[in-house]
Amino acid sequence: MSAQNVHNGSTRQLDVAADLLALLGDTSTEWRANPQLEALTLAVSADLPVLLWGEPGIGKTAALTQLADSLGLPLTTVIASVHEPSDFSGLPVVGDDPATQGVPMAPPDWAVRLVRAGRGLLFLDELSTAPPAVQAALLRVVLERRVGALRLPPGVRIVAAANPRSSAADGWELSPPLANRFVHLKWTFDHEVVVRGLGGTWPTASLPRLATELLPDAVAFARRAVCGLLTGRPNLVHQLPKNETLRGGAWPSPRSWEMALRLIAFATAAGTSREVLSMLVRGTVGDGPGLELLASLDRLDLPDPEELLADPAAAVLPERGDLRQVVLDGVVAAVRNRPDEARWNAAWALLTLAVETGAPDLVVVPAATLATLRHDDWQVPAAIEQLAGAVSLSQRADRARARTKTVAGAH
């Protein structure tokens, strides 16, 4: 067999192999509830840099590739660890008269392509293997969207990926200034998503639909939530963790609180689920402050005690016990601040409703406090008789539990 025939046969086999590869890459997408993908797309919509944390091979790069395809954005991947600081800050280019013209900082080709396109997804991969000098150069890219003398256009979104230091090749902890510029999302795999995807169907990514009529209220709600929390907890405004690893993650600062405020506004306008909002808030200001913020959001949604006292027959109390307790305490406090017989009777009606629709132990303290607010000339409402049995039973149960713990401790 001649060399030419061998060459032609090899070429044909490569063509067949190319056809097989094309068939393997021919996949489809479907809508599927995926909280971490929803969190990612909402942060991208809010134009906030996102950092995906996950073990190697878990699908971070594949998720970003699919996200770019779904959103119709050109994807530009930059492996941070293989670049020099000058690749992000720009290379000095000496002109004819540097004394008067200065020395401009020439941007790399990938930045020029993004500016020409006017839009795109900049994917900074392997961020945790970038040395400190490169991380320092990335600060302006992530926060100010500047690469050398170029400013990236508003249509460019930034997403990064990193492996935990324990599983990163020659890994570094992220510097606190760089870490504080990202929304940190833990990227995990869903068994069903992986199996379905290997079968040819992956979940589709789409930007959240924002309700135009909700935009002003969403901004007001987000500002009220964040400002209300920080007014009562000023120590949460800025907390740089003492642990080096924690400094490389999400922690509270004026910058990250501003990011959290933006995410709450976007999530409110999009009707995002509590699970997704929790991932975003905790990934911005950290777990502890994030959970406090989520709790304050719950309290903002609670009914006004004055409205409840005005029409107790139409009242609807929260299902969650902790929120119900806050509402009942607020009702009693409102009566204490402006006591009169009608409001006092309305409060008893609300306590009765609480007993009928939930655990009676929640009314023990409010009922005891409300009883002390009675004036001598006020009639005792019939609701008190109904409450007395429930409160007494709850108190006896508490005493029984206390005795049981005492006996168990003695043994």
C-alpha cells in the first residue's frame, strides 16, 4: 500500500472521528430548578463579580461555558495563574515623546477583543493559584473594570472560579482586598443534573425576569433592610476576619454591604426564592451577618401591630414560631405605648388566635405582660378564660421538662 493511500485512509478516519465528536457535542437544554445556577445568573444580572468555589472537575468551567452560550455572550477565558501582573495592569509602551505624552499602558489582546465586542463574559479561571502579585493586579480589573488604559464596557460581566487551597495546585489564599470584591458561591454538583446532562440534556441558564412595576419598591425594601440592620448592629459594618482562610472568602465591609443591598433589590424585583437569596447574601457578607440580614428581612415582612389591633378578626399570624413570637411581642408593646381598653381587648383576641392556630407556649410571656397593663375599670374579656387553660398547661409542661432535665442530670 502506497504512502498516499495510507495518508488518505488516515484522513478519512479523522473525518469520521470528527463526525463522532460532533455527535457527542450535540446536546440540548431544558429548564430545571437549580438554585446555584439561579444565584449565579442573578448576580451576573446585577453586574457583580462572582467567584465560584468548588473542587477540581466539578463542572465550574462547563457551567460558565453553558452560561455564556445561553445568554448569547462571547466567552473570554483567562487563566489567572499563568499570567504576569503586567497582563492585567498593562505593558508600558514608550512613544515619541514620553516626557510630554506620558507612557501609556497597553492592554492585552483579550481585553481589546472584549472592548470591540462591547459585551461578553470574562472568565478568570484558577484564581486561587494566582500568586499575590497577580491578585493585586486583578483588583482594578474586578472593581473598576480597567485593564491597562482600557475600560471594559458595561456589557461585560466578570465571573471567576477557584479551588480550595487544599485541592489547588500550588494554591494561595485569596488576598482580603480581592476576596471582598466578589460574591462567593459554593459550586457543587447535583447527581440528577449530571446524569441527565451526560445523557444529552443540560439545564438552561437565563437571566431573571425583573418586574418593572416593582423596581422602586425593591430598592426601598433593600435599603430599609440593610440600613435597619446596620443601625442596630454597627459592629457589623466592617469585620475583617482574623483567620487567613476566612479573609479569602465573604466578609462584611461597606463594599460588600452595598453588594448585598443590590442583590436584595434584584432578588425582590425578580421574585427570587429564599434559598437563592440566602446563597447570595451569605456569599457576600459571610454566614453570620448574612443570616442576621435574612432574619431582618423576615421581620420587615411581618404585619404592622397597629393594623392587627385595628382589626383582629381579619388578622393572619406568621406560621413560623419565631416570627409569630416577634409579632405578639410587638402587639403587646404597642398596647403598652398607647393603652386603652379597646386595644387591650383586641390584643387578647390576637393571643387567642395564636393559641388556636399554633403552639400555646408562645403566648405565655405576652399574656403575662398584657395582664399587667389592665386598668382597674377595664372589664376582663372572656378570651382570658380560654387562654388561662392553655397558658397553665404550657407552664405545667415547662415545669415537667425542667424536672426531667434535673433528674437526668442527677443520674
